[in-house]
Amino acid sequence: MIFKNASVVFPDGVRKADIRTEGGIIAEIAPRIAGKDAIDLEGLTVFPGFIDMHVHLREPGFEKKEDIESGCRAAVKGGVTQLCCMPNTNPVTDNKVVVTYILARAKQVGLCKVHPVGAITKGQEGKELAAIGAMKAAGAVALSEDGKSVENSKIMSLAMQYASDFGLICLCHCEDKGLVDGGVCNEGYYSTLTGLKGSIRAAEDIMIAREICLAESLSLPVHICHVSTCSGVQLIREAKARGVRVTAETCPHYFTLTDEAIAEFDTNTKVNPPLREEKDRLAVIEGLKDGTLDCIVTDHAPHHADDKNVEYNLAAFGISGLETSFALSYTMLVKGGHLTLSGLADRMSAAPARILSLPGGSIAVGQPADLAVADLNEEWTIDPAGFVSKGKNTPFAGRKVFGRIKYTVVDGEIKYEEKRL
């Protein structure tokens, strides 16, 4: 297949080029390529397929919220060609059987590439390490206790060492449960205004600092999930300057929204960690600009309407983000003057590939033919009623954004074409 006349996003800039794929691999990139089976992409921009390393597919166990098929449909609609699914399923992804099941279902669905993330501890109970070696052998690409932290520092230390022995990395949800103490939003002006119980940013920062200390003491890598605080960004920046092997991610809602959004008691604004203040939002953007925050993920957390259509205190945490991540990121960060197109491609594709040692992440001969093709000039309005994810829970309903995915190509095959999946 040949993709012609596109503006292609390379690591060093954007250039017009044709791309020929063969056997699932990018076989040729040149100013002009002749041949049959050509698709004209004049006026469109080709990114390396996005790699979302923080997604909740909910299967097995919570298929009412999402399943592997609906989640993968949402992924390719959003230009995501590879995703990593978190282990807080039922049963928990803490053994080779569940890892194998997820991979088999993803292969059966046949849309994007799905990489299971194994739990750090058995049952995510924080007491005993899970079967790390067996999960790695079955196909797990990382470990996480996502949804909570490993409270016991000794167990976390052992987990990082065992993970390293098997060529894995721990993806750390940073939250001191005792300090959160039932908080449902950021502690500040808007928690006072609404009367909702707040959680101080130190609850996140303390655990970020602990993971950094462990990584530094053990000389091992660690990855910090969904960073939301200005102080957390600074902790990571200083650690990187000292040579600590720490990487980090954030999500579109943390550089797009602030806790002002909770003032209307819209439960779609309830996320974990919570939306923070304007100084935090600006710090997250600065962290993405200077590379302190390596990548943009969704923390895609779809929920059934019943989980959100309740009082704020009782509502589930999470946003359904796979179908809006690119447009929000492009609109806020590129059109906002903070990142170049190459910088955005690095944060959404190349950096996740580097962190997890996954193939892909860039457009080059010999790389997997994973592509996300977008019309950057198209303005559209986010409407959750049109989501293909089962989760319609988004605080961005009605927001105007730029950048519409037109095609998603996985291993040289078109898996999504606008209005036709």
C-alpha cells in the first residue's frame, strides 16, 4: 500500500513524502513513489501511530463499563495503534492466565495492538509480589498497581528489583491513601466552595518522592503515572537532573482543565488524581515542553452511566479519553504554541515506545507500518453520544477542538477510516 502526498511528521520536522508499506513494515519513504493501491492524503498529516501506555479496558470482569473490542474500537478511532491495559480487572491481571486471555481476545478483535500490564502484587492487595516472571513470559510489558500505590516501601523496593530482573518497569500510581482520607477533589478554593472533601497535593507528591528515592537508591528505572501537581513536576525535574532513571506521564485533562470544573458538580470531572489549580496546569505544560514529563497518555477510564449519574461523593473516578486525546493535545499544546508537531509525536508515540521498549513510535524504513492520519485544520465539537467506547464519561462535551483522525493504520492495514470502522 502507498500513502501519497502527505505531510509526514518525522522526529526532526514535517516534510511532504510518500510512504510505501509491505508486510506490515514501512518499506520506503520518498518524495515520489509510483505504484498501485495508492491512497492520496493531500492536505492531511501523518503521525506515527499513537502509543497509549495507560488504558483501562475493563475486561475481564467489568465488561459493562468497557470490553477489549469496544476499547480497541475507541483506540483506533483516536489514532492509537498500541495500548497498554491496566491490571485492575476481575480477576486481577496478576498471573499468566489472565495475561494470555487478554492477548488472545485482542488478537481475535484484530484492531490495535494490546499490551497487558501485570499487577505488582497478588490481587493488588499490596502484601505479596505477583508472578512477575510468569506474566513476563506470557506477554506482559510492565507492572503496575494502578488505582492505588503499593503502601509498603519494602515490597515496592523488591518489586522494582524483580521487575528489572525480568526486563520490566513499574508504572507507579502515586497516592498516599492516608493523606487522601476519602477526598474526592483537590483541596483548595473550589473544594471549600462546593463543600466536597478535598485531597492535598502532598498525597501525590510524597509517593512520587518515595518512588524517586527508591529508583535512586537501587539505580533502577521507575515510571510515574498521571502527574498532576506543580510540585510533582519539580520533584521529577530535579531527579532527572541528578541522573535518576525516572520517567513520567500526564493526561490531557491535567493540562486542559483545573478544579474550577468541579463547581457545577459534574461527576465527569471526578478523576484520580484530581484536577488541580491553574499553577499546576501551567507546570504540567512546562513539564511537557522541557521533557520533564515524557509522554501523554489518557488514563482511559470508561464507566457505565450508572457509575456517574449519582452524587459527586459516590461517583466513580475517571474519564473516557481515547477518542479525544489527540485533538485535545493538538489544540492545547501545538495550536497553543507549546509543542511542535514533532514534539507532540514524541510525547504520544516515540517516548512510550522508548520507555517500554516497544517496536514503533516513529516513521522510518523498517519500522512497523503504524500510522495515524489527521486533518489538522478540521474543527469539531466533542460529543460523547458519538463515542464508540462504552464509556461516555467526559467533561469535554461541547468543547470545540482541532484535529480529526481520518485513518488509523496498524501493521500496514487500515483499521479505521472516518465514519467506517
